[in-house]
Amino acid sequence: MTTSNRREFLRVTAGGLTLAGLVGRASAAGAEATIRPGGHDVLLVVDVQNCFIPGGSLAVNGGDEIVPIINRIAPAFRNVVLTQDWHTPGHVSFASSHPGKKPFETVQLPYGTQVLWPDHCVQGTEGAALAPGLSIPHAELIIRKGYRQDVDSYSAFLEADRKTPTGLGGYLRERGLRHVYLVGLATDFCVGWSALDARKAGFAATVIEDATRGIDAGGSLAKAWADMTGAGVKRIKSADIAV
Ligand code: VGL
Ligand code: ZN
């Protein structure tokens, strides 16, 4: 290293330290947003529907609180896909379709154990509509799921028989979208299952934690986070996204 090179090196290093100090202060104040979504990233907004917010038939606590958070970060994503839970009347996942059964009990179906729910998100009803105030005009696709009478679908990728694709995986792949950022309802069902299936299908997956809320039936929320962490799903906060 020549003397002038060394002087330049020291100057840059000193500058770097000053910058690091500033960044450190910003992050101590909680103001550091490090993630800038790009052309291979997609925001997947799961089931932000009337049924799942307070006042709805399968209300998730605080479900309405995520709407302004999602509205704030959505413009940072060039690509946004929404999902809608979209059941037939008398759907197999409804407790009302199983005489003697109550919501949150289970039944055995040909594809395995099914949790039974209050009637919710019936096709074309007000309950199935997107939550009021959700504002993502540039969203490109709405994937509907759970529309077959005898099969539920928590996941946006694969129905509950675990073999029928919704088409979302193919759509994302064809469009070169590789990293799925998930928000919406509910953390421990549709968001969690979608994140796990995204990983299984070879996508990177990140849940934006404060833009989700859980149902938490019988420890399901802790289990969902453990399963997601084990599968390599990342967990961030909305403040980490540069908007
Ligand atoms: C959901 C239960 C039943 C969800 C949908 O969106 O998480 N949960 N149907
Ligand atoms: Zn459902």
C-alpha cells in the first residue's frame, strides 16, 4: 500500500465509523428500515375479509388493526397478490354441516383431521368481502380458496387434501417472483400454512409479524411459529420495510 493509498483507506474507514455510529443511533430509535422489496418479491395479503375482523363470524382479535399497517407497506411492493377464503354454503369446514358438532371441535375427513368453524366467508356474501379500508389498488391477482364443498384450503398454495394446487405457485414462478412476504389473517392458519407451503414449493418466505393476528385455538399460534421457524420462514416487522 502506498502512503497516499493508506491515507485514503484511513479516511474511508473513519468515514465508515462515523456512518456506523449514525446508523446505530437510528436503529436504537427503532427507525431503521433495511428491506427494499424488489422485482422478485411479492406481498401476499391473506384473507383480510369481513368474517375475520371484529364483528365478523370468525373474528380474529385485533384483525382490523393490521389494515392500516398493510396499507402503509403495500406501496413498497411492485407485486401484490390477495387471497380470499371463499366457501360454498354448507361447506365441509363449517360445524353447522356436522350435526351435533360445535365450532372448534374436529372431525375426520378423507384427507385427515378438520377443525370445524362457524359459518364464514360464503361466496358472494358481505362476510367474504375484503375488509373495509383495505386499500391496495395495484394488487395484481386475487386467489380464492376453499371453494370446493368437500375440501378446505387454509393454504394459498395447496388445498387441505395436500395435493390439489390452487395455481399460485405456478403464477409466481411464471412471473419470476421468488420471495413471498406474508401478511393477513390468521397467523396460525391461513398465513402459517401458506408460508410453509411457499417454502415447500421452493420460495423464500417472510412473515411480517405485526401485520398478522392469530386465532390461537389450543396452542395453535405457538405451534405455527415453531413450524415456520423450523421450515426457514423468516419473521420481520413492518418497520423493517422501507416505504
Ligand atoms: C381461516 C379458519 C378457517 C384463515 C380460514 O383465514 O386463517 N381460518 N378458514
Ligand atoms: Zn375458511
